[in-house]
Amino acid sequence: MTSLHTTRVRRRRLGVAAAAAGLFATLLTAGPALATPDPGDAPAKEKVSKSQAAEVKEAIAQGDIPGVDEVVHSSNITHVANVPKDLITGTNSDLAFQGKYAFAGNYDGFRIFDISNPKSPKTVAQVLCPGSQNDISVSGNLLFLSTDSSRSDNSCNSVAQSATVKESWEGMKIFDISDKRNPKYVAAVETACGSHTHTLVPKKKDVYVYVSSYSPSTSFPDCQPPHDGISIIKVPRKAPQKAELLKFEVLFPEGGNPGAPTNPGVSSTTGCHDITVLPSKDLAAGACMGDGILMDIKNPERPRVIDQVQDNVNFAFWHSATFNQKANKVIFTDELGGGGAATCNEAIGPNRGADGIYDIVGKGDQRKLVFRSYFKIPRLQADTENCVAHNGSLIPVKGRDIMVQSWYQGGVSVWDFTNSSQPKEIAYFERGPISAETLVGGGTWSSYYYNGYIYSNDMVKGFDVLKLDDRLTDPAKRVRMDELNVQTQPDYFADFDH
């Protein structure tokens, strides 16, 4: 196995963390940035104590952690490119891929890159369309954006509006990307509680969209609990302007996790954060705040929950899910601290804010999720670095289960979970803290493997391209995909062989 040694000695122990208007999109091509981020969209800043700041500075001086913004990585990863933010200046979010293009979400819109030469990505288009968090997917000539902040209307020149206003708008936006240099906004569908994330279930004539969102409190008129399911949208491929909300599908008719005070430190389930579908197996896995679920999606209009699990000891917020290639395992992530806290330190420990590895045992409706172990990056982070398990994807290697994953300022981790009970990291890439004195939110939001390279969307630093050279992962370089939305997992080898 390739050595994980870097040019720096890492790392000593660190301390405790502180704690319906017209459809219109602006295509940005030149000149100054035109967008003003929504309030709260910018990465959070939080002062840490003087002693914590002094400890971070001492750790940097001694080489125990990287210096501010310093790039470090294992010897089997090469950092081949970084493209900073340009005209769209908000927080970078999720990624999708199609052919030679990468589509990068941003709280202020989205950016399209030509990645035909991964070492030199070129900007094709930048579209201004504010509305956090602009979770992004593509299918054929259609691009989908999630809006999960209250807006004055459904246009791309809307303004932020209080969520307590009944007339505010949140939901899904749909673009025609047949001309990558000139995307056109063609439809919008309002959904209850907006769209925090979404997942595509593509069919020949239509695209089904599973919209994940959750209800924060009773003070929001458009988002009243119980919000115990997902919205399902149907989009005709040849007439996307006819996109419609089919239904709100209840997934927790008997209730989900009640959260605190019954289960202290655990989120109550008032919706789902993210759903990953595996169309080739008619399966879906849902990360739903206080619950993890396994679903049958043979009928995409009527997803059925097969099994439901909770972890009231180490999971605070079930955030996302990833199947292995054989569909006999699911990785669930726990976003302890909501992505804005320093949770990759000794005080939090190796099990909280980690991945949970579950085997799928049994057949048909008798399938069950069985917990096996946790995985968390083995490098402690500073008290000024937000770090927790976040978005990642499989690296397609036959006979092995290998994943690349983002950890915010914990960086990018490549890890092997072929043995569900003994996962291990095999490669990593990260930057040092953004600040040695203040907890400044940042780091990589999504890290996905696509056609031989790892692509990472860093919330602050921009679009990164990494090349992985390791004997375990090298076979994946032969797998080529025409399209990749990670939350719509492909059957990599069937698609490749076909």
C-alpha cells in the first residue's frame, strides 16, 4: 500500500473545540461580481478562546498541523488544479458531471467547467441565481437546482425574504443546458419547506425528483410539522415547463426519532436531509435527521420504507448515504454540529461526527440494516477548523469497497471499507486552517470520483482537481461514465461494460 507519509510530521493532540415571478437567469460572463449572498450564506466565523488560538499557533509552528492555507497530502495524491471563485462569490456547494463538463453549485447560482483537460479546467458559464444551497444535478439536457431559503419569488433575480412570510418561495428550479454556454431557466416547482437537497430517479420519458427538506419549527407558515416525508416532482424530458408536484410521500407514518429530550443530542426527524437511489437495484437509502432508512423504489411514485434504524449514542444528524457496488452495504454520514463546528478533535473522539457502516442482510422486504463500525479521518484538526463527515462517492474498483469523501476543513479522504468492521484510510488531501485565531467555516463540501480524477468543491477556495495513484484504486481509471449525479448512483460496471 502506498505510504501516507507527507513532508510534515503530523499530528499532536489538540484541545477541545469551542463549541411566481417570470423565470429569469443572469448569465455572468465578464465584469465585477453581480450577486450579493443571502444573509447567513457566508461561512460562519466564531472566536475561539485565547488559549485555543495559542495552541493552534503552537501546533502550526511545531509542524503538528499544516500552516494557514498550507496544502498537505499523502504521497499517492497529486493536486493538479485549483480554480478560485470568479464572478459568483457565494459559498460553493455540490457537484454533478456530464461528458466533459462539471457543474458546480454555489449559493449564488452555478458554474459550468470544461474538464476535458482535468489539469486545466475552463469556465464555460456562470449563472447567477441565488437561493441556498443550490444543490445541483443533471440529466440529459436538464439541470436541477434546490432552493432552500425563502425568496421573494421564483425568479433568479429574487431577493431574500423572511421565512415567516407566507408568500415566500422555496423549491426546485429547472434549466435547459442543451447549450452549455447559455443555460436557460425553464421551470420552477414550489415544495413544502423548500428543497435542501434533491435526488433524481431518471426514466426514459420523465425524470422523477425526490425533494428532501425538513421543518425547523412551527414559526414558518410554509413549513409546518409534521413534515414526515419527501416531495415528489415529475418532469417530462421533452416538456420540462410542465414539471409538476405529484405528491408529498409520508415516510414516517408512525413517527421518526423524537430527538431531545427523549434522545439528548439527537435531531428529531421532521423530514430527510438527503436520499441516495440505486436505480439498477430499485433501492434507496435515506438520511433523515434522526433516522436512517432503506427503501424500495420499484415504483418511483411510491417509495416504500423497508427498514428504519437509529443511533442514539453517536449519531446527531443523519446527513447522507452511499451504497457499495454490490448493494449489500450503506455508508451513512453524521453531520454533528451542522457542518460549522470543530468536531474532528480528541475531545469529540473517533465515533461522533463519523461515518456509520451498515451491512444490508436478508432479501426483499425482509432486508435489514445491520451496524458494523464507524469511520472517521485519523488526523486531528484544529479548534479553528470546522470538520465533520460530508459528501463523497464510490471509487469504482471491482471486488473492493472504496470511497472518497469530503470532511470540510478536514479535507478529502480516500478510505477502504471492504471489511465493514475494519475500515481504513488509504489517501488524503487537506489545507491548513483558514485562520489560526477564529473558527472560519470553509473546506471541501463535495469530493467525487469521475473518469479518473477526484473533483472537490471547496466552499471558500474554489474547485480542486486531484489525481489518485494507488495500486488499490488504479483499476478505477478504466471506468468511464457519461453522466454522474452521486445521489443517483450508477451501476458502474454494468454501465461501463454496456
